[in-house]
Amino acid sequence: MLDIRFIRENADAVQRASEQKGYRVSISDLLELDDSRRDLQKRVDELRQRRNEVASRMKGGKPEQDLVDRGKAIKAELGQLESQLDMVNGRYMALLKQVPNMPHADVPVGLSEDENVEIKVVGNIPKFDFAPKNHYEIAEAKGWLDKERAAKVAGARFAYIMGDLVLLQQAIIQFVMNSLTSEATMKEIITGAGLEVDPRPFTPVLPPLMIRTEPYDQMDRLQPSDDRYKIEGEDLWLQGSAEHVLGSMHAGEIFDAKQLPLRYLGFATSFRKEAGTYGKDMEGLIRMHQFDKLEMESFTEAKDSYSEHLLFIAIQEWLLTQLKLPYHVLMKCTADIGKPNARGVDMEVWLPGQGKYRETHTADYMTDYQARRLQTRVRNADGVSLVHTNDATAFALGRCMVAIIENYQTAEGNVVVPEVLRPYLGGLEEL
């Protein structure tokens, strides 16, 4: 969430940014509650001090009746004020949590994802001397994908992924893991992007697949809750992406500045209800209830966080370029970047079977918005301050395989293996 002091000093700008992001919140109401909260807190603190002074005077011997009466009166008044303070604090915190992060200066203002801005196009759209097929036609013909039997077992939007497609997914995982845990590769990416950032590599993580309500809410990733899976009878949810359980893992901790940047590469099976999407993309591997992802998460000092965001984008482009997939880059507009985001960039790969670009990557720049509620901090020469967080997709594995199948398909219905993945498939050149 935002610092209330920042909101007080920039009330009009925060109100305007909230509206541009599509969030209906009254900053004037919030500031009125903040005034009431601070006034009540001051009165409560004064009464507590008076109560302590009376209690101190009542020690030793029988106290005078007027002192006893005064103590009772203070206790009664304090109880009423503390009750009022609890109520005001609850309303204040609920309203403060509704205020979205401030968009970065270069984020375009827009009312929907239709107003996202294309900023880059990379690679040539492949040309075939045959009519290209959709990925699911190829996968089903090869016996790689069985949604009919999965529906019997788990319902719609689940699939059995089988055979060579499993091996292809494992090859992608190993390629990404080997690349991003290598300092030499990190230096190559950083140099290629013209950045000046620490080249320390990522630590691979297999995180929990469940998360408690409190850290999920602190990450501001619990909403929309109707798209999340709640475990009945438990204070647990199935996580919707690895960054939800990676970004919250250091809640309440204080890093030493020398530990940062701390970078994690998490692999997790994630779960989403895909509420409101029924009838869309029902065929194939897109918009599944269960999907595997490789996700990047990092913790930095404030001074390094924007460069870290640019690094994550550079990593995404490097990965796509290594696979030789055609893509374009979109700067997300205010209405599409998300509540905790200060900036968001999407990458979409061209899918010949669908004749359009489809999203494969997102890079989210959070500043200290998540860290404030998580109380994840860093100690340096200037004292203790909040860390900044970034998260970004390395690969959503289902969508990555979709892109490979459609862009590398042959007239015979086979799939050529991208060169960079062949070492992880025993040198196999075609599936």
C-alpha cells in the first residue's frame, strides 16, 4: 500500500491516479479518517499516561477514594476511546488498502487493455507453404494432449499432457534454470541490454503451492478472490502464480544491503478459476485452471529497483530471442497494469495457427507497495527502509509450448525443436 504521508502531501495526484487505474476510492474520506485516527490515538495515549500515573500513585498502602474514583473514570473513558479507535482504524485501513500504487511517469493513460501501446516488434512472422494448424490440432493428433479424459477426472479446463510434450516442457525448464543461475549468462544479458546492474544469478526455488490469507492479502494478489481457489475449512488458498509465495517469504525480515539484489526463480504449478472466461480459448493449453510457470522475483534497494525492472524485461526478451520466436512488446496502460503495479510490460508471441499475437510474459514493477504491508526491509548506511520488489514471467510453460508448436510446425504435422533446446532433448531435432 502507499505511505499515508505521501497521500497527504499528494492528495490530488493520488486521487487522479486512482481514477486513471479504474479504482473508485475517495482520498478526501481517507484523509478525514486519518485525521480522526491520529486525534483519537493522541487522546488514547494521553489517557494511558494518566492511567499509569494514577496506578503508580496507588501503589503502597490504601489509596485515597478520590484517586480510586479518578482511576475508574480514566479506565471507563479509555475503554470508550479505544473502542472508537479500533473502529476508525478498521475503516481507515480498509480504505487505505483500496488505494492503488502510483503509476510510473511513462505509463500511458488508458481505459482498457485495448489502449496498451506497442513499443517494439521483434522477429519475422513465419511464412508456411501450407495452412498452419492450431497447436491443439497438432498436439491431439500426436497424442500429447488429452482434455476429454481430463474432463472425466477433473472437469473442464484441465488436461493430460503426455509424451514428447512432457519432455519438451522439461527441456524448457532446464534451459531457463541453467541460463538464469549462470552469472556468465546474466552478464551477457546485462551487457546486451546496456544496463548497469549487479549480475548475481537467480536462486532456483520450489515454493509452497498454498498460501495463507494474510500474506496473500499483504501481497495484494488475493483479488479478484473469485478467481482464486480457497481450501475448504482451512485458512489456505492455492497460489495463482509463484510470485505470490516468493514475494511474501521474507515478510517481517530486515536484509543487510549486501544481500541485495536477491533474485529467485520459482517453479510452481499454479491455479486459477479463470472466472468470466468461459467460452474463450476452450481448446488447447490456454486459460487452463492448472498450469506450470517459471517466475522471477527480486528484492532490491529503492535506488536499484527500476533498473531491476528493466533487467527482468531484458531477460524475457533474451529468452524469447534464444527460442527464435517472433514477438512484440506492449507498454501496459494505467487501467491494465494492476493495483499494486507502478509499471507493467507485456510480451506477446505470434501464433500462426491463430493468426495473432498472444500474451506469454508480464513484467511487474511494484516499488515498495507490497513491502510496506509485508514489512520487508533493508538496513544500509542511512538506516532501515522498505525494499522494492519486482516480478516477471520467465515462461508460462503451457503458452511457451503453444508458441513452439505453432511456429515450428511442419507440413507433416511434426514440430521442429528449437536449437537451444536440443541439448536438453538428447540432440533430438524434431518431435
